[in-house]
Amino acid sequence: MPAEKRPAILYAGNQSLVDEVRKSLGPLTSSLSVSSNLRPGIDTEDLQPSQHDLNNLFTQVRRGQMGGVDEINAWSGNTLMPTASAEGRIIRFLSQVYDSSKGILGVDLGASAATIAAAFSGELTLGVYPQLGLGEGLSDLLRYTSLEIF
């Protein structure tokens, strides 16, 4: 596979395996990034560092795919991120500002995906469903509903 077509990979697992992962996957990728372990302990999950690293990787990939990304990133104070991540941040913020007992729900039905974000007292749950977009994914979305003609 040509180097420009190879996937970018973010490894966020056991840190003692990083050298082995680099050796195994490095030659097969366009970019291999390493983040902290998503699950540093059996009862501990820490997604934020890897989410930040994933946003940076996304920006790096987009930079190679289209012009103007660096300029837009500079305009935003180097805080460019995927739409779903930005929506999640807004929903999390609103859940901290408004009545936390009710929570906040955000739904974005886009052309290529549906994004659902829910937050209670600053705790965010975010899902992106590419099979449910209103463009090509509309036929899949219609499988989950019935349209009645009046």
C-alpha cells in the first residue's frame, strides 16, 4: 500500500508493549502515535489524554487530505477538533451550567453520521453512528423507524 494511503494509528494501551507495537505496526502506518493507557488499572478508565491525542491525529490526517487546515487551526488558536468532540464539549459544559439532575442531550443528524451526546453533571457519553447519516446512510436510518402515510 502506498505510504499516503496507509492508516494513521493511535495506540492507547499497555505502555510496556509500546516498543513491540512500534516495531510491529510502525512500518504499516502513515503515522503511529502513542498515548497513555485508556485503562491504567482494572477499575480505572482515563479517556481524556487519548481523546486529546486522537483530536491531534485527526487534524494531522486532515492536514494531509485538504488545504487550508493549518490556517483554520491557527484561527482557532490551535484547538481544531472533530465536530463530534466539539459537540461533546458543548453538551458537557451545558450539563454543568444547567440543572444537573435533568442532564443535557444533543443530537446531530448530519449527512454522513448521527452524533448523540448526553451529559449529567459534567459526565459525558458520546456516540457517533456513521451508518445513520441522512445522506447515504438514510436507508439504514429508515430501518429503525416506520413511515406511515396519512
